[in-house]
Amino acid sequence: MGASKTEIHTPSQLQIAEIAKVLSHPARVAILEHIAKQQDCICSDLVDEIGLSQPTISQHLQVIRNAGLLTGNFEGKRLCYCLDADRFNEFQSLLNQFFNTTAAQCC
Amino acid sequence: MGASKTEIHTPSQLQIAEIAKVLSHPARVAILEHIAKQQDCICSDLVDEIGLSQPTISQHLQVIRNAGLLTGNFEGKRLCYCLDADRFNEFQSLLNQFFNTTAAQCC
DNA sequence: TAATAATATTGCAATATTACGATGATACAT
DNA sequence: ATGTATCATCGTAATATTGCAATATTATTA
């Protein structure tokens, strides 16, 4: 069918999958890295840095934004996207929780 | 186009995306959790535990196997899939490396 | 207000993913 | 050998993702 059967999984499993999906495209990994290290990071910078068109970057940004990983600070005429460090750390901690509990039970 | 432009990204970015892709479906998260905690984990057990058909489970298992996360021990007439703990730990450590270096540079 | 710059949205084509029924392949038991 | 159980593969349908050109939106500047 192509659509995931979400209703058969636990909230925790769905959460891990959602987090992982954000990181499951190299362009989004690149965008996150670039946003983190730039003070004044805007979309056109990303278009220059990463070799994708402006609409495509914007689309990836939306995925990242929907995951709650962006804080937008408007400064002057340009947007300043900023990584939401709290949410980012939450991602890391939830993933580590999954890895730790899963590995601990391994036969 | 639907296909990712892999050539424009760094090996490290591609690696993170590949790892995340394995975890980006709740069924695979569930399979990993179940495989880790069972001594005698086989496909038909997974079919019973998770609410998906045997071919679908088998397909997800292949993704997990291709990522190097499975060690298969044949015991009697049933397969005993086992989580490759080393590879699993490597996944965790690479993800943490990404999170730590990225967060450290955040504005 | 008009022009410009930056980002978002829309529409569409190509490809990937998810899921399952049908069918194979393999190993064990009778 | 024949049957049965377990798992893999094939074929196919439905849906999702990726990417870009064209266009819209928004904010700033002249």
C-alpha cells in the first residue's frame, strides 16, 4: 500500500521513527550542520552551500521545522534560522534511550 | 526526481542518513527491540508480535540486515536472528558524534 | 507606491518505500 | 519420497519522497 501502519506500534516506536526520519536524508543532515555553525544562516546561503535548488532546500527546512528543531529569529531583512538546542538535545537523548535499553536486553 | 542527490554530500552526512533511515520506520524499531530481547527470535515470532505480514517483516529484516545489524545463527530448523551488538553500538556512537559536534557549534 | 530580495508554495515528474498475495527455496520430520 | 514449517523472493498496487520550474508571498528599500 505504501503507507505505514502506524496504529500497530507503540508511541515510543513511532517517536524514534519520526526523529530518525528527519536525519534520514543527507541534505537535512547538511542543513542541520550548517545552521548550527552559522550565526546568520538563511535559505540562500544554504542554496549556495548545498547543491540543491531553493524550493528543495525550503522543503527540507520545513521537515526540520515541523520536527521542532528550528527557532526563527527575524533580524533585519533576512531570516535567521537557529537550531533549537533543547529540542536537538531531546532528540539525542531519546535516541540514546532507545539504543541503551535495546542493547541492554540483547542476547 | 525522487532520487536523492548523493554526490553533493560528504561521506559523513551520507553515513548519518543511512543509519537514520534504518530507524526511520516504526516496524524496524519494533523489530530491533524484539530481536534484542529474545533468545530465540525468528521471523514468524515477529509476524505474531508485530502486526505485519511475513513478507513485509522479511523485507524490513533485509533493510536491517543490509545495515549490518544482524548476526544470523542457524539453530535447528529455525533461524535465530541476533542483534550485532558491535554494529549497534557503532550506530549509537556515530549518531552521538553527529549530535555532539553539531550542537557544539550552535550559535 | 514600485522595485527588489528572500523565502514559501504549487504543480508536476521521477523514484523510493511500504505492504501483501503468490510462489520458491530450504530444512526437518514422518 | 512426501509433507510441513520457516523464511526469502517476485510481482504488483498504493502511497511517500525527492527535486525543480514557475509562481506567490513577504519584507525591505528606493
